[in-house]
Amino acid sequence: MRTAGGWWRRKSTPAKVETYTRWSFHFFVVIEFTSAGLPSVTQAGPRLGVLMLLMVLVHTVLVGVTASRALDWTRGRREQPLRLLWALGAVTVAVGVAAIWIGEHGPAGDGVDTAASAVFSVVLIFGAGSLALGVRRRARIFGMVGGFAVGTGVVSFPLGLSAVNALVSSLAVLVGAAFFAFTSVFSVWLLNAVYALDEARETRTRLAVAEERLRFGRDLHDVMGRNLAVIALKSELAVQLARRGRPEAVEQMVEVQRIARESQREVRDVVRGYREADLGVEIAGARGVLTAAGIECEVTGEAVGVSAGLSAEVQSALGWVVREATTNVLRHGDAKRCDVGLRVREGLVVLTVENDGVGDGGSRSDGGSGLAGLRERLAVVGGVLEAGVGAGGVFRVVAEVPVGADG
């Protein structure tokens, strides 16, 4: 059970929806076989019952294979299964006609009529619904469902079915096939929508990273562009003065040296500002990002007061913990809720981030590069990090740093 549960938790949300959709159609195959195939053995007797059971079995196998291939086609993993669709349509018609013929010209008896009617209606309904998976245009789906309904009435007369029974059969096939076809089309639409939303979230993440890179590039350009231009002018002036034997060349090179050292300092400030994380800003940002992603986020404890009294090194280390934990919740889990707590306990500031979506994030507690990097950052300020699945099946990240720690 643990292996099965881990297999399910490791799947992304779109993959879970696809698995659920795929197995739903496989379950429909079981329903068709148990509702029309198995009862025919007891209702129509050994010979006709086994015959109708085999007909339904062939149809259900073809329905299951067609549904699986059609779902792959809708996801762009294979070509449209046209041959399977035509084969399923032909087998559906053949089984339906055979069921009507057995009901009208076979041995007399209520059991035979009941079994033949069940096979006829169930096969047509499930056949039309499965065919809808392999068709994109709605007009074709409507035409296919209507064609099955009209064909039911047209075929029923030559085989001896009365006008009332033919009309009732046509309406039953129309309603049942339309419902199953609508279910199939809606399932495919929902699956594609989930994948599209997941791709949009990935695109949003990449855009955020690109925007941050552009910001860093602009800051670095503003710092280095001006100073390098001044260094180039000063150096050119010093060369000209040195060629003329002027002592002012030394002063210009001293100025170039000063500007170069100033540039180094400013670059370090830019990089430090990029690398360091403000704890209060990170907590607020995490709550906003998680809320936007549909995850309920609650901040508990003395978050505002505690973060304001911490040194820059401690805030930076804990801020990175919040950032990494939030990223894991968004990318590796399937959480509905995430709680962030910050408090002081026995001279330690304790940051706790826990969520109820134990996905791939849980498997990173022992060797993930993200958590290993956080442990290194916390070790600089004398802190420790613990991560793993806690009570109630929540994934918990706990960071402890001495209140007076200074890098």
C-alpha cells in the first residue's frame, strides 16, 4: 500500500487527472461487460447466452483499446486511430444487428428477448460514446449519435420489430449515446484544461525568473556601465599625459585605481542584495504566491516582531528557507494548505513551514540540493534544519537559529 500511495503522490496533478480519466473509461468497459454480457448467459441459456457473451466481450475489448488510443491522440502522443474507430463502428453495428435478429428470430422466451435488448442497447450506447473520444468536431459527434439512433429504427423494421418498439429503441439509443458522448467529450476537455493550466503555471514561473534576471542585469549595468566609462576616459587621458611626460598622469591613474576599487565594492553590494533575502518580505511574498496558486496560507506566531529584531545574516538565512520551502510546495507537492510559523524559544528563533501536500518535496529531505544548500546557509549563522513527514501526513521544514547569531 505504501508503494501504491507513493506512486500516486509522485504524479503531478495533470498526470493524476489523466490516470483517473483513463481508468474511468476502463471501468466503463467493465460496466458494459457485467451489465450486458454476463446476464445473457443465465437469461438466454447456455448456447445463445455464451454467443452473446462472446459478442459483448469482443466489443468491450475493442472499446477499451480505442478509448486508450484516443486519449493518447488527444494528448498528441500518437496519430488519430482511424482504423480502430472504423473497426469499433463496424463491430458495434454488427453486434447490434445480431442482437436484434436473435431477439426476433431466435428461440421464444422472455429471457432471450431481455438479453438481446440489453446487448443491443448497451453495445450501441457504449460504442457511440467511445467513438466520440476519437472525434474533435462537435458536428461530427452529433451526427454520429443521431446516425446511431436513426439507424436503430431503420434496421429494426426489416428484422421484424414493431413500430413502437423501434421508436422506443431509437430514443433509448439517442439519449444513452448522447449522454455517454457528452461525458467523453467533457472528460477530454477537462484533461486538456488541466494540462493547459499546469503549463501556464510553469510559464509564469519562468517569466518570474527571467524578470529577476533582467532586474539583476539592469542593476549591474547601471553600476558598471558608468564606472567603466569613467575608467576608460581617465586611462586614455593618463596615456596622453604620460606620452607628454606630464606628472598629472600619475594622478589620473590613482583616480582610475580608486574608481576600480569603488566599482568592486558596488558590484559586491549588488550581488549581496540579490543573494540576501529579507525575512519579512519573503514571508509576505510566500503568502501572496501561495494564495494566488489556490493554496491557503496562514502565518502564525510573532512573525513581524521577531523578523524586525534579527540581524541581516539571520534574516537572509531564514528568508531563503521560506523561499525554498515555498518553491517545493508549488513545484513538488499537491498541497491545499501551508502554514508558516516564526517564534522565539529558549534563545532560538524557530521557523516552521509545513504543508499537507506530501509529494516529491517529501523525498528531498535527505539528499535534495535545495535542502542541502539551506543547511549550508544556516550553518554559517549556527543554525540547523530538519525536514520530513510529520504527524498527520504533513511535510514539515523546521529551521532553528540562535537569536544573537551573526555571520
